[in-house]
Amino acid sequence: MEVVIAPAEELALLAAGHVDALLRRRPDAVIGLATGSSPLKVYDELARRHAEDGLSFARARGFMLDEYVGLPADHPERYRTVIEKEIASRVGWAPEQVQGPDGLADDLPAACAAYEAAIAAAGGVDVQILGIGTDGHIAFNEPGSSLASRTRIKTLTRQTREDNARFFGGDVAKVPTHCLTQGLGTIMDARHLVLLATGRQKAEAVHQLVEGPVSAMWPATIMQMHPHATVLIDDAAAGRL
Ligand code: GLP
């Protein structure tokens, strides 16, 4: 695992650089997309390179990590909507070039299986962008998640719902209770993992990720087993290393 400690703006440039290099080498690459605040500057930089440096996403595809269950299609915090706004629409992606788990499906287990099949049919994810929750979750794999898990329904922990309440007007009651998420096994199949974490609130999770024992109680620690993982953190997030 490669750990880089740098100011937040540089981390975003480094992460965007990985995606940029991949796309110039393989224009039909598959990019794994994360939501949350951590990747936002990366998406800004990719949009800038698309607009100003001719970085083409025309043949590339995106696969989302996770989705809330039950948020209406037009809800601004539905992850599909967030990804459309923050990255897809800015790099010229048509809706069919981006896929995510369907949190509105009548048959959620079938939607999870279909999503796994779609990722496999695309040839797997080339580079997966990741954030990390304060409890060490990646995507929505909360503590206790099987290290071999695949896309499935999960219950969100109280802590994650409180962390994410800021996106729902600060009201934890408005945060959905369930989600669909790629499993840790699904994420580990990606060929390159690029995780971003900034701020003191992430220091304990980053400590566990980099220095802790591999454990389902800190799900991100599975990344220690990945042959190509890059961890991009600022000084504050590195505060417990
Ligand atoms: C959410 C997302 C994760 C994300 C995490 C951290 O729970 N499902 O994919 O990594 O939050 O979010 P942030 O980057 O806003 O701290």
C-alpha cells in the first residue's frame, strides 16, 4: 500500500492524475465512482482537464459504489443524482455510460446481483476512487461487513447516518436507513484502489487502515491485501500514524 501525505489540493491532483493517465492509455477504461465530500475536488479537476486539456471520457464508463434505498429519483441526495451533477454531466457522459445499484428496485437482491453482473460484463473496474467513513467503512460496508462480501443491502449505522445528516439539512431522521453497496470483495476486484481522506475526524480510521490488523471491524483494512492501493491523506488525517 502506497501512502502519500500532502495538502488536500495536491491529493486531488494526484488522484485525478491516476485517472488521467489511465484514460490516455486506455480510453475505454472503467472508473469506479465514490460519493461523499472526499472526491469532490478530484471530480473538479477531471472536469477541468476534460474542458481544457482534451481529456476524453467518450469511451470510458463509470460504476458507482453505492446507493441509498428508497430515495425518490429526483431527490438531490440520491447518489445517482449526485454523481450526475458532480462528474457525469461535466465530462460529457451519457446516462447509460454510468451505472449504479438501483435503490428503487422492487426486488433489491435481484438488483444487487444484476449490478455485479454489469460490472463483470464491463470487464471490471480499472481504477476505483474511494473515501472512508469515520468508522472505517468504504462504500457503505459498515463495521462487521464480511471481507469477502459482494453487492448487497446493508443497514446504515447510527454514526454514518449522523455523519451524513449534513447532506439532509442536518436532520438524521431524513437520512435513509438502508443502502445497496458494492461489497468489500467487489471493491477488492478493482485493479487499482485510490482512497482519499482529509481532516482530523478521519485520523483514527486512517490509523486503522494503514497500521491496524485486517479486521471486519475496520472494513477499509482489507485494502492492505490489495496489490495496488494508493492512500492519499493530508496532515490532519495522518495525525495518528
Ligand atoms: C459515505 C459514502 C462513502 C464515503 C463516506 C465518507 O458514507 N457512502 O463512499 O467514502 O461517506 O464521506 P466523506 O467523503 O463525505 O467524508
